[in-house]
Amino acid sequence: MTARVLVVNPGSSSLKLRVLAGADVVATADLGAIGDLDADVLRGLAAGGEIDAVGVRVVHGGERYVQPTVVDAQVEAGLAELTSLAPLHQPQSLAAIAIVRQLLPATPMVACFDTAFHATMPAAASVYPIPPEWREKWGLRRYGFHGLSFTYAAESAPRVAGRSPGDCRSVICHLGAGASLCAVRDGRSIDTTMGFTPLDGLVMATRCGALDPGLLLWLQESGHLTEREIAGALEHRSGLVALAGTTDLREIFAGEAAGDERCRVALEVYIHRLVGGIAEMAAALGGLDVLAFTAGVGENSVDLRARVAERLAFLGVALDPGRNADARGDVDISADEAAVRTVVVRAREDLVIAAGVRAALGLG
């Protein structure tokens, strides 16, 4: 009998719940807050059968947790120690773990980590050129994130493009409220845009992406801002909301069309960073076979995909306008003659988490 796995996917302010039997989603619930998870919600999810195991998405596993890991008191304490590295997300995962443990005390629970996929990155991509005693004392390195999404796309994107995952150079664009890129060769992470924390890399909905560290030092020394003030601004008041006053790309594209200068500049900055990042990832791979778009923005923004492809024509990227406009599910949207295949792939972290749970617990 196929085990039923409850997948718990905490966001910074929401909670997605899925019950999977094999690859089939048999029950769902999307909650506005983690605290909304209670016995009534679980009874609804378990109406079609008992829940055999739970998998929880955890953003940061540090250097210690690079495989799906059964959660016990020691693991939970270890995850709590990593909170400073992902202050927006790690507390939500820990809160979800605590609630599920209370509601399902006899059900085994497995933590699956967004950082784990990037454990294969070579030193060239993961090591910071900072004093070695800092790296050794505090584990300072580029960790990367969105690994559960990248795990699924690394397997599915080449297949959608008609390639073997084991013989393919892919750049995957996970574009949502949080956003990052991953260079994947033969199914393994070679490089990524996020670093020690999820603040690094691309411009995001409310996060800044890459910044000159000297700017932050200046804000402290000359601007007299506190660490808390800087951290709050970089996490919650930067990115698209700082540039355009909204995090909704549809509104920003509409504003640009209506002549709004803030929206025009916001798109220029967002796309400039995105295109440059894709080219950097392609350079790390020594070429590009497949370009994949996934997550909310990546899957749904026809205009963004078109703009990015136009800027990447020098790499051999070209879209078929009709295929791009009609993209649904996992689909190739490339022009027939394009040297690089461009695909859209649904984000399916739930499948990756459920598979990790089954592997960790030896379930069918």
C-alpha cells in the first residue's frame, strides 16, 4: 500500500499543506498563517485515509543537514541554531514542526532542506575570499536556497526539452517573491545566485539582492542606522516594492505601459540583474542547453519571459511567441530554430519533499 505523506511547506507568512499518495495529490489546504493549522484542518486532510508520515520544508540546513533528516529533539535544536541565517523563514519551519508534533505525536516527521541541493557546488562557487578563521569559526560560505524547487526542475526541465538530465547544462530560474538562479550540470548544482543568506543575488519582491558590502558599512558608520533597522529594510522594504511601490509584476508592467517612470526603472533593474545572472550561470557551465522558468513569476509572466529571451539572444535563446503566451504546465516554449531550449516547469517542491520522506523512512 502506498504511504500517504503530509507535506508541510511554510512560507514567511503562510502555510501550504498537501497529502500525497505516490505522485498523486489527494488532499490540500492553504492557510493564511501557520497558527491556523489545527486538529480540524488535519482531520480534513486525513479524511481519505491515515497520514503515515510528515515532511516539512526547512529553508536552512547549514553544513550539517544535507539529506532529508528524521526530526527529533536534537535535530530541532540544531535547526534552531541556524535561525540567524534565515530569520524570515527558519522560525516558520520550526513553528510548523512544533504544531505538527503536537497534533500528530506518533507520526514520523522528516525535515527536507532548501540548502541541500547546493552541497555539490565546487569550491569556486561556494568559498568566500574572506579570512579563513572567519570561515572556519562560523561556517561562512555560499549555501544557496530554493533547492527543493531546483531538484524537481533539474530532472524535469531537460526532459521537457527532449534532453537527458544526465547530459545537460541547464540554468533554472526560480522566480517568485523570492528569486534565485541555479546552474545545473548533469543534475547537480554547480553555482547559484543566493549566498550565505537568502538576501543575496537577484532583485526580489521585498529583498534587495546583491549589494556592495561597503554600502552597509557606510549606513552603519555614517548613516547611524542600527543592525536591526538595516536588516528590516533589506528584508521587507527593498527590491521591487522599493523601486515601484508594489511587488506585483503585472502592475509594474501595466505601469510601465502607462508611462510610470518608477515602473520603467524597476523593470530595467529587475531584468538587468536577471539577465546578467543567467549569463553568469551559463558561463559557470561552459555553455547552455536548457533555460527553465519556474515558480509563480517564472510560470505566469509571459512578458517577463519574452523580455529576458530577447536580451539573451546572443546565447541562442529564442521563444515562439504563441507557445510563450499559451504556456500551461511543463512545456517547451522555444522557437523551432533556437539553439537553446527554453521551458516552463511547474514548481513541485511537494513531490521532492514526499520522495525525501519516503527515502528517509524506507516507505513505499
